[in-house]
Amino acid sequence: MIAIIDYGMGNLRSVQKAFETVGAKAQVTCKAGDILSADKVVLPGVGAMGPAMQKLQELALTGPIGKVIQDGKPFLGICLGLQLLFERSSEGGFSEGLKILEGSVERFTELKVPHMGWNQVEIDPAGRAMFAGLHSGENVYFCHSYYVKPKDASIAAGMTEYGVSFVSAIVKENIWGVQFHPEKSQRAGLQILKNFGGL
């Protein structure tokens, strides 16, 4: 069973339906017990790090998230869910994240924001399992104004160009993260979710 964390900031039903489309069982939940007992965990999200962290803390979910990652369970962060894994964000001045991965979340400055619509992902070596069955240059769907800057460049699984070359996917051990929305990315996105479900 895949637990999709509900903290009030994401299009949860579309993520759940996408997993069901590829034959994976998924439940939307805000209960720590469900998250801790799940085989795999997904942290989606739309919005800013500060309010998201406040919601996670109010629901007492930061501890369970850290625990399932520490226990080695497959974990997928989507869009804001990826950004939350890092130490800090410059959005809204300054916000602290879950601090599971070293690095920051920064705003695009070269082009208009949000970066919205279809764009290509160039697959890095770290992304072989995530992008299995796909080719470098696949188009996926984005909607964001901030992007992650990992301290460890080796965790970059995918890169995308938008004014700058930015990290659009990461893999570190049992942690996967994507800046784009796989549930909105048609064939390529469904393949990524299928790959995650097969871990």
C-alpha cells in the first residue's frame, strides 16, 4: 500500500488515480499510523514551504515522515513535496524545511514565473531507475516558481532548462523527488509512478 500524505496542500485525488491507473494501491491519509505502516509513501504538494511546514507540524507528521525515510521505505516527493525535503526556502523571506536533504530552494530570476507547462527532462545517471522505460528529453508538466539546489550534485536524477539549468528530479537511496507533476504528465508521468510502485 502507498500512503499519499494529506496536509491540505495538493491535488491528492489525481495522484491517487494516477497510481491506480498503473495498478498500484494508494490511499490518501493524514494519519501518522497509516503513514508508518505503509509500504511506500508519497508527499505531494502545491504552494509554499512555510505554510506547508506549519500544516505538517500541526498534524504531527514531520516525525513520521522522517521515520519512514530513515527506515528505508520508498519515498516520493512531488513538486512542493520535493522542496520540503530540503533545508530551507527563500520563498516568503525564509522558511525551514524537513532538512532531510542538504540544500536550498530558490526562485527563478531570469524568466517569468511560474514556470508552467510542458518541458523536457534530461536524465542524469542517478535517474536510471526512476526513468526506466523512458528516454532523455521526455516532456513532463511543470507548475512552479522555485526550484531545488542540492548541496550534493550527485543526487540529481534529471535536469531541465528554464532560463537556468535546474534540478527537476532527485534520487538518493530510497528517496525520489520530482519538481514536475507526474500525475499530469501523461505517459511519461505514469511510467515514473509505475517505476516507483515497483520498488
